[in-house]
Amino acid sequence: MSVTVVIGAQWGDEAKGKFVDLLSQQAELTARFNGGDNAGYTVVNPHGTFKLRLTPNGFANPATTCVIGPGVVVNLGTLLSELEMIQQAGISLDERLWVSPRCHVVMPYHPRVEAIYERAKGKASTGTTGRGMGPVYADKVSYNGIRLADLFDEGVFASKLRIQLELKNALLRAYNEEALDFLTVYEEKLAQFARLRHVVREPFGLLQQALQRGAEIVLEGAQGALLDNDWGTYPFCTASTTLAGGAAAGLGIAPRRIDRVVGVAKAYTTRVGAGPMPTELLDETGEVIRRAGAEFGTVTGRPRRCGWFDAGLVHFTAALNGCTQIALTKLDVLDGLPRLKIGVGYRPQDGEIAHYWQGDARWLEGCQPEYIELQGWEQPTSSVRHWQDLPRLAQAYVRKVEELVGTPVGWVSVGPGRDATITVPSL
Ligand code: IMP
């Protein structure tokens, strides 16, 4: 029995949902530890296809307890609609869901404040998902947040909300925007909370007991390591900690309890929003990948930027997260390409080959990637289920990734379903 953390090893959208689903088949408990409804994952299981943002991935398994830890920020409206969708699919989650009262609440002013920031930055804007993540986490660390715990006491909530509306409305008015009305926000949030309060309960004891029992636990990271607020391409990053280490703080689990870290990476690279992406393809090949991979954002529907696999970056994120295995997803998207490139490092404007971690986002923007080139397999792989049936050139591609990233590739995924997964034999 073990504790597994699943994280994104690139810029998010690596198809982590599929791997959390797969790895949590036997899990007693699955938990989210960061981000909010800026995340979006699709899971295809025998109950149907679910597009979710907040609910932990173990929801479909009646034996799995689902936890939303204090590192997550909660949009009550999103959570309510997900629970409704799950209920409509005939799955009962109420008894199995624990949402930490320590979670901060996304308030209606957070996306509004974010929109003002984004507009003010103009061309330098981050290109956020518009879910208010920056402002809600900023309120959290500046002691201005409203937590789920506050909503249990109407008086406490009212007084905190009044102060925050005074501050936020001043900003909205300064930018000629309509101010938010206290009573409207107050009543809306209390009404939403009333429908959720039975699942808002402290999960610390439950988690500790599960750890002591040696239960199978899967901790799911949202976004990707390169969007981490400290180690990502700041300020083109997200507001939370997206690293495996974030699972400890974001759930209250000691780091030494974590046995395995699975880094999920696409067989190529994608990114949504602004910021450097050295291996981006702005040509027809990028289009081919976007179409074949259906690369459009789950939350915003924006087309994702597509490019070659950047081994230098994933080597870095594998080290940063202590990945024990890589899950390489969407290999089938490369099926039609006659030649493939893999980024192996950067040449900055001033010379020597360098690593991602040596500079900031502006420096990375000016770097040219160095590539190696491989022959494509040009055969369909989406129905392959065993390593030995994968074309030899596809095997060579996977082995090259493994070598360059310096971490074993444990699985290759060739489609969205659970079964479209190939276990890779260790070398
Ligand atoms: P925010 O998290 O909405 O503040 O957006 C900050 C940056 O992170 C933007 O570039 C977003 O496109 C990106 N981002 C946030 N969540 C995700 C995700 O789940 N997948 C991919 N990119 C994301």
C-alpha cells in the first residue's frame, strides 16, 4: 500500500485525470491539494465522460473517499454544479466527500479584480483562466481571505465580507466598474454554502488514520510544474503550488509519507495562456498536433499552443518533483508525423547551451531550443495495448524520452480510455 502523488510535468493539461483515474482504481482515498476551478480534467469511465474542475478524481469509485484539502480554493457554484452532475449520473458522493473548512472561498470580486489586473498589464498579461485565482490566493496570503469555516457563522462572514467589499468596490469604482452589492453576495454565498455544509468537515483525522492503516492513497496535483508560482515561468504561471511538495502543505501530509511521484507528460508540449515556450511550433506541424490532439482548453476553450517535447524542461520538473515514474500521454497524436524533434536544451542569445532553471521567463523567451531529430513511426498506435506491439520507432521515441528525462517511463497512453494504456517494461 502506498501514497502516490500525481503531478503535471509540463504546463498543465497533460491528461493527469486519466492517470489519477487509473491509479486510483484501488485507492481508499483520493485528494486534491492545490488550485481551484482553473483546473479542468476529463475522465472517461464506465459511468460516462465527466469534465470536472474541483471534485477529486476518485468520485466514481464507491469505495473511495474524496478529499479537497486546504491548499485548494473553492468556487461554491462550481462545486455545487459538479456534485449535481455526479448525482445525475447515479453516483452518490455526499457521504464520501470531505472538503476542508480551511479552504479559501472564491468570491465574486476575485475574477473581477483579476480582469482589472489583466487589462492593466495589457500585452504583458498572464492570460489567466479568469477564475480569480491570483486574487483569491493573494487574499489568502495577505490575511484577507474568507474561508469555508467563516461561512458556518453568519456574523463572522458578514463582517469579513463587509470589509472586503469596501476594499474591492473601491478598486472596481476606480476602474468605472459596477460595485458589488453586499446583500446580493452575502445571500448568494450563504445559500450555496447551505447546500454544501454537510461535506465541509476537517479531513485531517481521516487522512492520518488512512496513513496509519497503510491505505492506498492518491494525491492529485492540478496544473503543471512549469506553472508553479515559485518554479514556473513567473509571472506566466498560476497562483498555487503545483509541485509534489505542495501535497504535503496542501493536505497536511508529512513529506516522508509520500512513496511515489508520477509525473504526467505529453509526448509533445502544450501551453495555454502567455509566457515562454521554447519548443512551440507556429507552423503547419503545430496545427497538425493541435488538431490530432484536440488541443483546446477544458475551462476556457482556448486553442492550446503546441510544440515538440522539451526534454530539458521535463528533466528539470522530474528532478524538482522527485518523479519516480513518468506517464507519457497522447503518443498516438504523433502517429502521422514523418520526422519528430525533441528539445534537449537551450542556446541563449549570448552563447552556451543552458538549462531552464538558469534564467527567468524573459531570459527563456530569448533562448533558442537545440533539437535532436528522430524518425516518426507513421502507423496508428491508438489500438495498441502491449509494449511489444508498439512500432519499433515509437518504442525508440519513448526510450529516448526516458534517457533524456533521466526517469523511467512507466506507462504510455494512446487514447483517453482506461484501457488505452501500455505498461512500459523497465530497462
Ligand atoms: P490562472 O491559474 O487562471 O491564474 O492562470 C494562470 C496561467 O495558468 C494561465 O497561463 C493559464 O492558462 C494557466 N493555467 C491555469 N490552470 C491551468 C490548467 O489547468 N491547465 C493549463 N493551464 C492552466
